[in-house]
Amino acid sequence: MPNVQYPIPKTQLLLYLIPIIGFFPSLWTLYRGQGSREQLAISRLSITLALTWLLGYLLLATKAATSDFFPLRLFILNSFLTSGYFLVSFWLILRLIQGKSGRLPGFTTLAERVLGKYLS
């Protein structure tokens, strides 16, 4: 049976971009290494965004918990980071719904360089 590429349902690409939850299907897609070029690119971007948010969140929360001087400011900065992650994810979802590119300058390049080397 020939290997036929079917068009990717848009809902599958949107699933990859759901904050936090989309990390797992994205990781599974990259782990299998099967998918279209667009699926792999969106998966890499989703994982990069989630890991960047998680790393920033953990660093800020740890510093806020151990700081005597300005823990409130760090918690507020942490909430801005989390809000930014969710807003960027929903903005990318809206762009995909509109039929536009799911690329994010800086992060897409980083995702292709780092995750493309190890997971694809």
C-alpha cells in the first residue's frame, strides 16, 4: 500500500497549541517522528513554549520563595509570564484558525535548531 499523505485536520494542529495540555500530543508526535512538516513544526514550537514557560515559572517561584526582599514582585512577574504564555498560545491558535502561519519569530527558529536536532 503506498504511503499517502492526507491533509492534516486543523483541530489536530490546534490541539498542539493548547497551553500545557498540548505539550503531550506534541511530544508524542515528535517522538514517533511521523507527521507532516507543519505538524512537526507546530509540535516543536509548542514544546519550546511550554518548556520555556516551565523553566521561567520554576526559577521565579523558587527565587520568590527564598527571597527576603521582594517576593511579591517576583510572584507578580511569574503571573505575567504565565499570562503571556497563555496569550501567545491562544494568539497562535487564532492565527491557525484564520489560515495564517503558526510561526513565532525567535521561538520557531529556536525550536527548529534545538528540538529539530534531537527529536526529529
